[in-house]
Amino acid sequence: MRKLSRATAVLIGGTALLATTAGPASAGGDHVALTCGQTSYDVIVNGNGDWTPARDADSTLVFHPSAFGEFNGTFTPSDGSPAQHETDPPFERKNVPNNGHPTESCTYTVSFSDENGTFTGGGSVTGWSSGSPQS
């Protein structure tokens, strides 16, 4: 059985903060669908902490999370056994410096499959962005 916490699902895998280069995010890391307002991003998370920034795969935009809303996820085992549902409560980081950038509320979804089954989930996240979106 594979059980994931919200932080693991959001920031799936990886080991370190992405290098702060001027180009778009590298192919390494895990992809997460992030939607802020009417804009959707394919962000790459390359870290294993709750507060690991996520880089837009198509620009130099970096999203810095400061709070997560409720997370809901479902793991469907490949052996046909019953699906496992997970709901995690909201949590926030205290004393988050936003470096003068406005805070924005977003939603995210994650999905992945392996030989054990398929996991899908999502929730809300608040944070601030740095860098430049693709124009």
C-alpha cells in the first residue's frame, strides 16, 4: 500500500531546490498543474519539503508556497482492491517573507501512476511569485 501525505503529493519526490538560472525549468523534477486566476502553469517541483518552490516549465516564473488548503487525493490500486481516499487539513507557514510580491491564491492537481496503481489529488495553495511568465 502506498500512502502519501499532502506535502509528498504536492512536492512529489525530488531532493533539492531547483537552481536559480535565467532559463526555463529543467526536465528533472515532478510536474504539477497549477492554476492561479485564469492562468494555468505546468510547474516543476524538485524538492521534498513542504515549502519547496515550483518553477514554471515554460518561463522563469517561480511560485513560492506559503499556505496549503485542504488536500483531497485518491489512490487506486492496480490489483483491483478498493480505492484509498485521503483528506488532509490546511496548514500554513508562519512568518513568510514575500519580498514585496503580491500573494496569490491558486489550485493544483497531481497525478501519477506506477506498477502499484494511480494517485490523483489536488487542493489549494497560497503563495507569491518571482521571475517572469512567458509572454
